[in-house]
Amino acid sequence: MSFTVAIVGRPNVGKSTLFNRLVGKKLALVDDTPGVTRDRRPGDARLMGLNFTIIDTAGLERAEAESLQGRMRAQTEAAIDEADISLFVVDAKFGLTPVDKELAEMLRRRGKPVVLVANKAEAKGSDGGFYDAYTLGLGEPVPISAEHGQGMLDLRDAIVDAIGKDRAYPPKEDVAVTNVDLPAEMEEDEEYEPEYDDTKPLRVAIIGRPNAGKSTLINRFLGEDRLLTGPEAGITRDSISVEWDWHGRTIKMFDTAGMRRKARVTEKLEKLSVADSLRSIRFAETVVIVFDSTIPFEKQDLQLVDLVIREGRAAVLAFNKWDMIEEPQAVLADLREKTERLLPQARGIRAVPISGQTGRGLDKLMQSIIDTDRVWNKRISTARLNRWLEQTQVQHPPPAVSGRRIKLKYMTQVKARPPAFMISCTRSDALPESYTRYLINGLRNDFDMPSVPIRIHYRSPDNPYESKKKRS
């Protein structure tokens, strides 16, 4: 059985740097600005043979419960209660503050194991802050440098002593090896179409403009205040992943920072947040773009949808704050008309009115996500594609260019996620873009593939006589 460790401390002592060091990746945003981390972020840590779950938390400060800092403090306290052990990080270079002493008292009251970590111990003049840490009454501090990786062996030993060797190194379970009948290769069967696997985990990213209600929506899905929310715009900075089950299927959902127009993003910290959101889009399979129903179809909304389509992700629109709409039927009809007119590159995209505050429409949104992912993973047999291609050319032949007819000879699907097709044809470089759009629209309609991006590539057969040109 593994164990969970929470990294706690006041702002700007190096908690996120230590978190990134332990997980081996730059998952958490790091900046010199205090208070960068706001939500609690879990990760899988590996420390010299020791494996455990690590939770990065916001810096603890004195604040009113209803303020943003107060809500951040509540998130950190929830992480401490969830964890089996806490790493209390202090700044050996700067020394102790009254907030450090207050946090030490709070951790003592919790009654859980605590490892005192003196970070930035490599800095000149850090000895004073290191020895001051003894006065907190939490045992011997462990001097480390999270930025340079110094002191990690001592940190591992301190964690093992605090949690116990039996818990730190659980016995490995014997795994019985059985003979498994592997499925026969089906690639050569032109009629074969694999079925959609509705049991595999699904990765979903939630994106949108600031204050569109993304974190509130995920909290409603989870049924708890897992993510920090509030009336302030731009609360979320890191892309936080959470897991939950929907009808027996594991859903890994990513909350992302609100993305404003590129021209307005000038601060370094906001640039880091937007870059983190873009990485979440590329990692996800389905992306939900959250619109504010009271001010939908801003230019930034349309650009976000276009970004998702260009990245090849499956897209679903969620019109949030539907509980604030006074005439829902008229507004819904207007939104549907604007969706078709303003998003021609995502024809048939699924759009669902929801309310993250009340929970209205969330089941319908999840079903739309599953249906869109099903289309995104769709594979069509080669035999069906070539019958369709022949019929399509009869109804609307490719245009003749310079008096010479272009002939589409053969078609096959080369990949899914998103669906991509290869067509063998003569003079592929002369085929106009309008005919490609005609083929894509035909695939959407005839094979029921709405909303997802469809790619078509062309290949001209090799000419065996090209190297034998006539001599002049």
C-alpha cells in the first residue's frame, strides 16, 4: 500500500520546485512571485527507490476565510488531512517568520507525522536559518536544495523514518502469469472495423476564457470543492488533473487556466499558465470549450475552438451559466444558428447548455463527450471506403485541370484519433481544395462523423517511366 505526502509551507519557500524535483517533471508552475500555486496538485513521486503520491499545495498565509487567500488555505488544509505525512518546508536562507511558527503549531495539532525541510540550504548565510528551524519543535530539519537536487538521500531517509519501513517499502505482490489468447491480425481484412472500447480511461481537458466557470463545473462533477473557485477572474493557474468514475468508466479531467487573447497576455506568469493549458489540450483526447452563455461567441471563444480542431482533438461546446438565461428556448435557437454559421470547420459539433452552479445538463454533457470520443476513434473498413469513393465520383467527378481529368483510384484509412485517410490519385497536386472539402463533408454525412477533425492526404502512384525521359 502506497502513502501520500503533502508539501506545505508559507509562500515562496520552494514547494513547487521540490514537487517538480520529486515527480521528475516540470508539472507545477515555478516563478519568483509569491503565491503562484493556488490549487492542490497531486503527482507520482520517485525518490531513490521510494515511490509515493506527492501533493503540491498553496502557500499558507493568515487571511479571512472568504478571501482568495483564505480559500487557498482551506485547500491546503484539506491536502494535509488527506495525506499520511507532511513535508513542512522552510526557507533556510531567509529564516523563520511568525507564519512558519503558526504553521508548525497547526501541524502539531493535526497529530500526523511531519518532516521538517530546510530548503535553499546551499545559499550563503543559510546556516542561521537552518539552526533556527530547531526552535519549531518538529525535530531535526533536513537541509536540501530543491533547485539543485542536494540532500535528497537525507530527505528519503527522513520520510522512511517518519512513515515506517513497512509502509515505505510494502512487499511486492506475486503476479500470476497466464496464457492469453491474442487476437488474430485483422489489418488485411478489408471489411474489418474494430469496436469502440468504452472501458478505457478517457482524458478530457476543460478550457475557456477566464471566469467562464471551468473549475466550478469540475467541482460539480466531483461532488466536492476540489478546485479553488470564486468570483475573481483568473484564479486557476496550473493545469490540475482529477480522476472520477462516470457509469463505471474512469475519467481524467484537466482544469486549465483561462486563456485570454494573445495580445493581452503580457505577464510572465500568465504566459506560463497559458503554455500549461496548451500542453493539456495536446495531452487530452476530448476537449470541452466552456462558453459563458451570457456573453457567448467572443472572438477568443472562436479562436479556442479553431485551436482545438487544428490540434486534432475531439471538441464539445458547453454553454455554461444557463441558470442565468431568462428566455432559454429563444437563446438556444440563436446559439445553434451561430454555432453552424461561425464554426464551419467543426460542422455538427455537439453543444450542450449546462449550469456548473446547479448541475443542470452535466449528464448530457458527459454523454456528448463519450459520443464525440467514439467518432474520434472511429475506423472505417477499406472496402466500404472504396465503394463510397466510387459512388462519390459518379455523383460529382473531380474537375478537369488543363483539359486532363483527375481520377481517384483507391482510398484507405491510415489512422484514427482523429480519422485520417489516404487517397491514391492521378495529379494529386492539381486537385483543388474545394474538392477536398466536398470529400470531407461527404465523409461526415455518410459515415456519421460530426464535429471531429478529418484529414485527407493524397498520394500519386510512382511513374516507372519518369526516369526514362525522351532524349531531345
